[in-house]
Amino acid sequence: MKLDQRAVLTGSSSPEQIRADIEETRERLAEIADKLTPRGILTAQAKQAIDDTRAAVAERAGEVIEAVSDRAEELAEKAPEVVSQAADEAKARKFPLGVVALAALAVVGAALTARRSSSP
């Protein structure tokens, strides 16, 4: 095919533009060929598997965070009762009030920390 015929087919008039058009066409064909090759298919499948795994992990993480949050709320609600029981037991066993207070604070602090760390 002569240069004049290429110019008519591509709408270009200069040899440089024709070469650029040819190179662009080659690149597009290479991209299409890559998508059609087994490697391209495997890459797409791997990307899909990664996306699926990410979604599953995110879903499970959400479930775990929700369960931890629920449990932290339960513990925080029970904290006054636990503190009261600890105080009663300390009185019965004659523990120093400071030990009871520290134990109670540890229970309440753990419950609040769990609640805060599970909040989104």
C-alpha cells in the first residue's frame, strides 16, 4: 500500500502522523491480546479473588467489632453490680478498701476501653 493510500485511510497526511497512528493501533491491539490471553484471564481471576477475600474479611471484621461492642456494653452495664459484689466480698474477707477500689476501677476501665476500641 502506498503512502498516499494510507493517508486517505487514516485521514492523516504526514508520514509521522501515519507512524503515530500505526503505533497507537499496535498498542491497542496488544492490550486486547493481553486481555484475551490465559495470563490476562488468570490476572483477572486473581484480582477478583483478592477483591472477594477483602470483602469477606471486611464483613467478618464488622461482625467481630459488633460482637465485641455488644459484649463491652454488657460488661459496662454490669460494672456497678460487679463493683458492689467485690466490695461486699472485700468486707466479708476484710480486704483493705484500696484493694477493692483498684479492682473495681480495673473492671470498669477494661469495659470502657473495650467499648472505645470497638467503636468505629
